[in-house]
Amino acid sequence: MTIRTLLIAAGLTLLALPAAAQTACKPAVADSELVKPGTLVMSTNPTLPPMQFVDSSGQLKGMRITLGNEIAKRLCLTPEYVRIEFSAMIPGLQAGRWDLINTGIFWTEERAKMMPMINYESQAISISVTKGNPLKIAKPEDLSGRPVGVELGGFEERKLRELDKMIVAKGLKPIEIKTFDNFATAYQALRAGQTEASVAIDPTAAEYAKRGDFERALHGLFPTPVALAMKSKTLSEAVVGVLNDMQKDGSYKKLMDEYGLLPNDGAFKVNGPGM
């Protein structure tokens, strides 16, 4: 056998190894249940550091990206993300544009009637203000009559409007609610003086405070379960299996602890239509 023949043979062997390795991992979900064969397509809104964001090199990072990648890995699927505003996520899921909403969607009874959801953490919202809190915001009533920014269409907007109703019921001026496409632009408006406060989830508000840009006047408001959402019941059951395995091997709690989040202390389950 010539050296050339040996090299060709060695090359063929090397090329064959990845294919053999791939066959060892069989996808846990059939292609018929997925938007794209062999792929877990997830929607995310990467404007919530440290939960989901884009780093300086343009890469998606954060707790939810790490969680999504691990779920895909354990299902033997390739993770793929669609970056899109939150307001388009539920319609996009229903239209079959992605398999899973991975953006920290808050669980509500209304949403659970529309799609399978898996609660995996508890989350609350904060009120951010400019550094030094010059307006001395110390309680929800202090937002009366003030312009407050929030992302359009999310749990945070709903709760801000509930807060506004409570304030008005006390005979105070309504909050001037200003909605934005995402949290990043809401915080930009606060920085520019277009608003006097901004609403976000606790970890994001804490991250902005850590950077020294703003500070949290209020936090821990309206604690509510946060979920993953899917259209396919089969996929949701497979994801439940992955999360339960992660809980058993300790990787789930390790991830929650890393970000200071309250983990689920019981078995995971699907909370959705017909539950």
C-alpha cells in the first residue's frame, strides 16, 4: 500500500468518525413535531441581561440561553435561536415559526389555555430609576402621575397597569405608562429623561444597577412563575423529562444558584391546555 493510499484510508476513517458519533445520539423528538428537522428552534428577546443578552462579540449569552442549549443537547437536537420582540412570540409559536419560547415568559392561566407551559423558576419585577433616586421613589404610590417605561405586551406591562389601577383607586393621578418594543429601549428612554422610571424583571434591574447606570427603587413586586412555552404537547413532555433529569443530577439547581434565582423544588410538569 502506498503512502498516498494510506493517507486516503486514514482520511476516510477520520471522516467517518463524526457520522458514527452522531448516530449514537438519537433525537428524542420526531421531526414531525419540530419546525426544522433535528433542530430545536427557540425564540428569545436578548435584551434582559444577565438572563438573555448579546455580548460584545454578538453571541447570545445568559441563563436562558444556557438552559436552552442544555435542553437541546439532551434531546439530541441542534439549538437555534430567533431573536424577536416579545409581543410577536406567542403569535409566532401558534403560526409554527419556532418550537419553544425561551425568553422567561410569565405563566398565567390565560396563556396556559393557549399552549403547553413548563414553570421552571419564580420571578418578580423591579422599578428602576436614575442613579441616586432623585425623585425619592420608595413605594408604588410614588409613581403617581409620572411617566414609566415598560416593554410592550408582557407580564410587566400587565402588572404595571394593575398597579396603575390600584393607585387611581386611591384617588391619586394615574401613571403615565409608556410602552417600548423591548427593555433595552425602555432603559434608553429612562437614561434620556423621556421617562422617570422603568419596569423590568428583578435580575435585569439588578444587573443595570450593578453596572452603575441606574438603581432599583422597588423590587420583588408580583412574584410569579416563569415558564417555557411550546406548541407541541409531545415536545413539552420531552422537555419536562430533561428538566427532571437536570434536577436529579444537580445541574438545574447549579444553574439557578449561579444567577441567584429561586428554583423549582418539586417535579416539573406541563401546565397547559386541559391540565
